Amino acid sequence: MKEQTLPTVLSEEEIVAIFNETINIKHKCMLMLAYSAGIRVGELLALKIKDIDSDRMQIRIEQSKGKKDRYTLLSAKILKILRQYYRAYKPKEWLFEGVNGGKYSPRSIQNVLKRAAEAARIKKKVSMHTLRHSFATHLLERGTDLRYIQVLLGHGSSKTTEVYTHVTTKGISQVKSPIDHFNL
């Protein structure tokens, strides 16, 4: 039987602290977009300008894991910072381009996140995928149905998404032990 390890999840306060420690508008935009849409690092770096649908407030993710297309959320807050970033950097093809054009490097954005987490004094091991896990967990904690989370994350199986029910503590704290109902 395969060992199941629970994903690392940051609190909402830790997420905000990371964003606050990220000064560069491009880096901040990348981290905020990854978290706010729950996308994988490869999906973030494969985004093209045309994938941002500000009319429908959605982001199109093309040919992701399992060669599937999907849509995820485009937050109004993110759209505002995306527009600031776009005016400052004027990307040509990829939404986030590297120094010499072309796709931005996964290692570079991982390093940006790592430095921001250290500056925010976060002791947990943080990766770009931690932002995705945190997105899903925070949605669940705020009452979003697991089926919607599954669709947003692009999970083929609900079993994959169910791991987040094991990570969240908000729901569990509402559950009372049967003994608490006894008249002792």
C-alpha cells in the first residue's frame, strides 16, 4: 500500500505575508495568480495573454496534466494587479516571460517564493505546489463544495481532491465527540 502524506498548507495569514514580502510586480503577480487560481507552476508558466478572459473572469488552462483543457477562477483583485504588471512589462507571447523572452523558468519562480517565505519567517517547506494546496484547502474551509474544487483543480477523480478534507482543521473543529452529548 502506498504511503499517503498530507500536503503542506499555509494559513491565509502566511499567504498574505508572502505576497507582502514580494516587492517586484511581476513576481507578486505570478505568486498571486498561482494561488488565486489554484494552478500548477507549469500551467502558470504556459499561460498566454489570450488565456485571460476578463469578460467572463476566467483563466483558460490548455493541455494541462492528462492533456485536458479547463477553466479556473480569475479574481478581480488579480485582474487589477495583472493589468499593472502588463503595463509595466508588456509581454509579447507568454503572460510571464523570462529575461530574454520565452517562457519564465520554473526554478526562478520557486526561488522567488522561497525567498519571500523566508522573509515572511515561514518555517514550513514551501513550494509553488503549496500555493495550489492552500488554495484548495482555503476554498474548502470557506464552504466551497468539493466537486467545484475538483473542477477548478482539474482533477479527474474526486479521490484526488478528497485529500483536502484531511488537511482542513476548520470542519473537524465543528465535530463533537459523542461523549460530549452524554449527561455525565
